[in-house]
Amino acid sequence: MSQRSGFGMRPAPNGAPEEEAPSSGAPPLPPDASVDLAKERADSQVDGVLDALDAELVGLAPVKTRIREIAALLLIDRVRARFGIDSARPNLHMSFTGSPGTGKTTVALRLAELLHRLGYVRKGHLVSVTRDDLVGQYVGHTAPKTKEVLKRAMGGVLFIDEAYYLYRAENERDYGQEAIEILLQVMENQRDDLVVVLAGYKDRMDSFFASNPGMSSRIAHHIDFPDYDTAELEAIGHLMLAREGYRLAPETEQIFRDYLERRQAQPRFANARSVRNAIERARLRHANRLLAGSATVDRAALTTLLPDDFLASRVFGVRP
Ligand SMILES: Nc1ncnc2c1ncn2[C@@H]1O[C@H](COP(=O)(O)OP(=O)(O)OP(=O)(O)O)[C@@H](O)[C@H]1O
Ligand SMILES: [Mg+2]
């Protein structure tokens, strides 16, 4: 039994190469055929994306599990389609709830790539917007703005950050309502080539959905991104440092932990984003320290962050 027809590679009857749509045009496999799932999986190159997700993000086990489940569903759907088994395309609109810096944008980027590799969307790009990109200031401005964004996002993922700002309960004539209605239509009718991800804080998203049941019912996956604990923040820091070619001196390790604990307790703490910012500032101090110090440096000096590179932070208060 030949299984080499692949997905989307077989010329359509008129000789034009088929687009992403798997197997349409190709005759369905006979009922007694069997398909090598490992090969299907390898052909889709989906593992590359899943592995990247695992490697670049610390923790987030439930998020990673859900993304894997979605990948499995789409892969199996493709195989079913080869047998001519019809099923509706799964609805993949999602909400990503969590505090700032918990990895929502990063996961959305990987999701877009994954959906592309599995043939769910044509291009696999991410268009990230907020209320201001969708909603106009004057009557008649909102619809063209929203449609323009939707046009840009077609074939990929539309990521709407702090989506609840689209809805203003206190003002029923708010133009945001118009954007919501256009989104609802497209989410229903064009979901074969666009996935919408609504992102934001969990409590505000919950009340947004409570006030907008139409939106709520179009969201198939509610994925929650919990805050990181100190150990996870530390691991995230080490991952970022390693990627940038830095390391902590052994005596810096505890200082870095102290830094994270203090920072977590402060206002405007933004999880992994705060870790990234802390490292950026430590790099500044490190560079200044080197330039202010001896005339020569070696590789170790260039790559090693010392306690003072963190201790000078305001997080530790004014030092005596
Ligand atoms: N679990 C993680 N492991 C490693 N790095 C992470 C993790 N989560 C987030 N980051 C990093 O932290 C930074 C912020 O992440 P991201 O932009 O995805 O968060 P976000 O939830 O979209 O935040 P915001 O709500 O502020 O937009 C990025 O540089 C990202 O790579
Ligand atoms: Mg973000």
C-alpha cells in the first residue's frame, strides 16, 4: 500500500499544485488501509515546534499538555481525512489568561507555527493587537479598522491582548461593541483560516465572558497561565542567562534568589518579564564594572555576573 501521497503534495486534477488542504482531490484510502502514524507525525514536523516549546519555556506543564493535545487532534484529523472520514474542523479559538510575563505571547507564537505545520492555517503568523488597533475614535472608523486587522491576520493567529477593553459595560454605545460583533462573525464563519486568541487577566476575562456570552461560546479552549514560583523564576533566569552567554558566579546564586523573592513581593511584578529586565540591568552594571576596573578582561570576566551586579538594584533598598 503506497503511503507516499503525502499531505497537500499531490497535484490537483487540473495539474495545479494543491494548497494546504490535505488529501482533498486525492481519492480516499480504502477502508482496509493503514497509515503509519509515526511517519505522519515526522512529516508534519510538529515535534520540532513542541520540542521548542518545551525547551524555551520553564514549567507551564498544563499549557504544554493542552498544546500537545491540540496537535494530536489535528494530526489525527488529517489522517481521518485521508480515509475520507468527514468531520467539522475543530474550533480552535482560545483564551489565554494570566498575569503579565507568564508566557502568553510566546505560546501564541508557537501555536501559530504549529497550526501552520498541521495545515490548519495557511501562513502561521501572529498578529498581536489591543483595543486601539481595532476600535476607532469616531463613528464609522471601527469597522474598517477591525476588518483591516482581520485581513492582516487571515491565515494565522490574531492575538488580542487585554481583550476585555473591547467591552465597556458603562457605555453601551461604545465603539468596542462594533468590533466585537465583527469579530464574532469572523470567528464563526472564517474559522478555517484564522484562530483568535483573547488574552488578559483571568478575573477581567471572566467578567468579559459573562457579559459577552456570544464570545464565550466561540472559545473552545480556556488556557490559564499561572504565576511562576521563585524556583521557576530562577530556572527561567538561568535559561535566559545561558542563552545570552552569561553565568552567575557561585556566590551570586543566592543573591539572585533573594532578588527574585523581593521583586515578587513588589508592585508591578511581571513574572518572567521582570526576570528578563533584572538580567538586562545586571548586564549594564557588569559592563560598567568591567570598564571601570582593570585594563584587561578574560572570557570568565566577560561572562560572569557578580553579586554586586544585582545588589546595586533598588530591590535591595539603599545600601549603607
Ligand atoms: N516559562 C518561561 N520560561 C522561560 N521564559 C519565559 C517563560 N515565560 C515567559 N518567558 C519569557 O518572558 C518574556 C515575557 O513573556 P511573554 O511576552 O510571552 O509573556 P506574556 O504573558 O505575553 O506577557 P504580557 O502579558 O506582559 O504581554 C519573554 O521574553 C519570554 O520568552
Ligand atoms: Mg504578551
